[in-house]
Amino acid sequence: MNAARRDIDPFQLELMRSCFDTIADDMALTLMRTAHSGIVRDSLDFSTALLDACGLTLAQGICTPMHMGSFHDAMRRLIGQYDGRVDPGDVFIFNDPYAADGQHLPDIYITTPIFTRGEPGAPGRLAAWATTVAHHSDVGGIVAGSNALGAEEIFMEGLRLPIVKFMARGEPNQALWDVIALNVRTPDKVMGDLQAQIAACRSGEREMLELFDRYGVDTVLEYGSHLQDYAERLTRAEIAEFPDGVYEFTDHIEGLGEDPELVVLKTTVTVAGDEISIDFAGSSDQIRGGINPTFPFTKASCYAALRSVMVSDIPNCHGFTVPIRVSAPEGSLVNPLFPAPCGARGITGYRIIDCLFGALAEPLPDRVTADTAGGSTLPTIAGYRTGKAFVFCAPCRG
């Protein structure tokens, strides 16, 4: 974190923050209005984000808080894999938890680079990214909706997409479009939602270029960096108000199958000065069932829980996550290794939030909620009409 600088205009900083937030929210509204499936259009099971050139979140749009902070790991993988091979008009797609640091297969990421306007005869420079992630109605696998609790490995859960170009320099990768459409039960819904995600990214690109034109590229990017520092300072100040100490909580999931074994979810929260660490040592090992949350999703659930107990108006950007450390043993329930299935990982994700609230109830009893119903369920209605598959799924909470 850089020390607070006296030459930063606080009004300009707040203006830029509002601009970033508005761009991310406009992306979300574009995606909602153009989506084809009910789970995206009506349930709003998606997120949008504006990121800097390094893949650090500048703003996350309205919608799903449990995606908070999940973009960084995936974008770090993308930027490293395609270093020097990103062009204007490219669109990237991926969903795989292991090859792309995704969350689960139904959550498909679409991301586009934002290049500045170049001089005549000279290309612009990569300055930002517009990113979306949306839960799709189906990506294949052994059950309609692709959220099989009984899946024993990820190969049973559906189509796995590494980080690849969905479009290159504005031209569709038609072979990939055809492969996706052939491997899902509802190609009209899935391909329509993917195009809605592209439209949302184009909205973010257009508005970011307008921001560059109005205030100058260097000014916008400089204040993006200042915003990260500002969010980190606010978060550290908030954590510094928490009582120092070590706080623990253990929850259980009843398990899967006809003879279920109790699944243990143990959380140890350590508050030390202006930093907080969350450790899941003592939790059960990964299981042969679809409730293993990938580590990026585990971290996102922790960020969402902590953000909800903080009273400051902290920007929803990467800087918020810097003072927070999350750790879990490899091969555990909350940090599974390939090929562990994770289609229904939301079941455990909500319990992670419950565990954080349980641990924080001791130092912050007036800020945490009472225990919840244990998360949401995702009933799925599917079948065939005149030989054509239909799938409807919508999360139900409480």
C-alpha cells in the first residue's frame, strides 16, 4: 500500500470511483436486459466487473456478492497465458476450475480487453478489461442444469473450457461456438446468454473509452491505482477496530449418499492489528460429491462475509482484499484438487459465510446475523418437448 498522498484530489477520486461503479452497473443492466435464460435474467445469477490492465478489480457491478474478489485469480491466469497475444476485438471465454481458476462449470466467464484509441497508423495500448461471469442454464453433464450432487469427478459435470479466444480480432471462433452449442441441452439459451455477456463487455469498453476521452487515459488509470490504495486503507482501518484475537467456529454438512458421513467445516479467524487471516485447517478432505468449492470461490465467500460486517463505505475493488489472508490445506473440502467435482459448490460456500459469522460473533456480536438456513437450493425442472430439451433452474433462499 502506498502512503496517503497529499496531491490526490479527493473530489476527483470520488468522481472516478462513481464512474467505475456506474460502468460496472451498466454492464450488469445490459446483461440482464439481453439475457435469454431465467437464471440470468430473473435470478440475476451473474456478476460484472471493470478491471485494470493487470486484472485487478476496479469495480464490481450489482448482483452476486459471492463472486466478490473471484476475478483476480482467473485474470492473472489469463494475462500470464496470453502475454503479448491480446489484440483489440478479442473475446476470451473459460469456465474450468482447474485449468482456468474458474468456480464451477455452469459459471462461464466472458472477458474483453479495452485498448485506448491509438493514433492514426498506431494501435492503442491495453488499459483495462471488461469482465462478466454468468451461471448458465446447462453445460452438459450427467444431470440437466449441470449441478449434480452425485458427480464423483469433474468429467461428469459438463463441458470444460480452458482460457481460449471466443473471438479473435472481432471474428468469431466458429468451431468453438459450434462445439459449445452441441454439448449443452439448451443451446438457444446458452448461446444467447453468451452473446449477452459479450454485449455487456462491449458496454463496459464503450463507456471506459468515453471516460478516457473526457479525463485523459493517464488520469483515469492513475486514479484507479489511488482507488485501490484508498480501499486498502479503509479496510485496514476497519479491521484495526476489531478486537485482536483468535476466534474459531465449526459447522457441519450432513453429507451425501445413502450412508452419509458428516462433513466438517472448521474456520479459525485471527485478527492482528490491521490484518485478518482465515484458515480452514481441520476441515474435511475433498469428497466424491459435487459440493467442493474451488479455492477462488472459498476466498470470494470469505470476502463477502467480511465486507458485510464492515460499516465503512469501502469501494468494491481489489484493494479491499489485500489485508485479508485466506488459507486452506490442499485437497481439503474448500481447496480441492483435480478432478474433484464442484458443480454444487454453493452449498458449502454459504456455510463458509455462516462459519465466518459464527467465528466473528464473539468479537463483533452486534454486526453479524443469526445463523441462516444454510444457503440456497437450486431446484431444476427439465425434460423434452417434441424432441427439444428444456431446462429451468432458479435459486431459492430461506
